[in-house]
Amino acid sequence: MKNEKFVNLSLEEINLFPIEMQNENRILMPEFGILNAIDDDIRAKMVHDIPYRLTEGRIALFLKGSATTHVRLQTFHIVAPAVVILSPGVIAQIEEISEDEQARFLVFRNDFVSETKSFDLLQRYLNGMLNVLLPLKEEEARCVDQFYQTIWQTLQTKGWQREAVRHVVFALFHYLSCLLQEQMLYEEKHLSRQEYIFNQFIQLVNQYANQERNVSFYADKLCLTPRYLNSLIRQASNRTVMDWINEAVIIEAKVLLKYSNKLIYQIADELNFPNTSFFCKFFKRMTGMTPLAYQKS
């Protein structure tokens, strides 16, 4: 049974909250939302320490403060100024947001930005493959903030100008694409081979863990032997290949247990376990709780 107290802050859910959809902090509509701050109304609905899947993506600009969140097997220690870009479908888990944070958010449905010819960064976003923490210089943060302010002022003075807002969002994606290219070039020069392989491995686990749980599969994808891959991953993270695969499966299982209406046997089947009993034993071994106990907790 779906636990109704957990919400994933989708636009559909937010628009059902007994709060004002437009005030000095936010403008929220069925397909688009902008938040100039996380006020008490929204903060009260945020679930900490439980993973949830983003229905819509996010572009979050942190101007002050810090936050820690877990995204697709990565831990983002966000220190302002910074931008976080998350695709729809990404699983995230909020651990902490500082009291002094100042953050702005854009939230929009995929079809809001998919009605035009997409470029590389936008295509990766639409395909659910983007989870990026991008530290900013102060002048870059001011520039990104101008995009937010342009959207905010447009909505305040002209109402819902869909095409105008869409094109500002496209322009923001283009600007962030330039910043991301600079970051990738920097990482290419400074990442060790071990770090590079680890990052590639984590991407593969995020993509395939629900279907593939054999070390050889990931080793083949990376053109390595299973033994060498295990050695590299252990050196890079103090964890084994199977540790990472199992964590990805558990995160997916937790999301399905908390937020979907699926029965436990259906979740076991979706995650490619041979039977429900095997799934329940695996879940308890990994979490200390049965799936049903976690669902009700």
C-alpha cells in the first residue's frame, strides 16, 4: 500500500498542497515552477534521509549556505555558489540543508523543454542521464542568477508567457553547457585513470544494476578483467563492485516500496529477483528490515 505521507515534491503534488501557488517566494503552475527560496511551506514537506525519484528535473542555484544530498550513488556536498542539475527520473536523497541556505529552483515537465531541437546537454537531461554538481565562481553565479531573475520578472509583470520563459530556460541550458565543458576539460587533465574508471563504473551501475548484477558484465563494458575492475574499485572507494551494485538495487527498492502502489512480489519481479523470498532475504540482509517493515516505517 502506498504510504501517503511521503511526497516527492512533483509539480502535480505541490499544486495540491493547501498553500499559495504564487507569493514572494514562488510561482507554481502545472508544468513549470520557480522558487526564489525554500520557505516553511515547502521545507515542511521535504523528506530527509529517504530516497525519492524526481518526477520533474531540477536546476538549483545555491547562492548561500550548503547542503548534502545523495544522487545516483554519488554524494553531493554542495557549497555555494554552485548549480545542481538533475534529470527527471533521477533518485535523490536529501541529507541536510543549512539554515542559512539561499537557493533558487526551476522545476519543469519534460514536455516544456522537449518541443524544440535539443543540443547535447539538454538531450542528456531529457534522457534522464544528468546529475551534475557544478561549483561556480562569483561572477558565474551572478550570471546564472540573472536568468532566474529574468524569468521571475517576466512572470510577475506579464503573467504566463510560456514561449518567453521556455527560451530563457534554453539560454540557461546553453550557458550551463559552456560551464560544464570547462569543468570536464579540467577533470580530464586532473583525474587519475583510477578515478576516471570509477566514475565510468558508477554511471554503468546506475544504468544497469536493476537488470545486471554480474561483475563480468561491468568489466566487459569497461574492457577490463573482473579481477582488475574489482581491484580498481576497491582502491578508489574501499568498497567492492558488488557493494555498489547492491546499493543501487536497494535504493531502487526503497523508492518503489515507499512511493509506488506495487506489491512486494511485483517489486521483486521488476528488480529481476528469482522470487519474492529471495528479494525479502536480500533486502533484510542489506537494511536490517523486511520490505514490509520498511514500507510501513
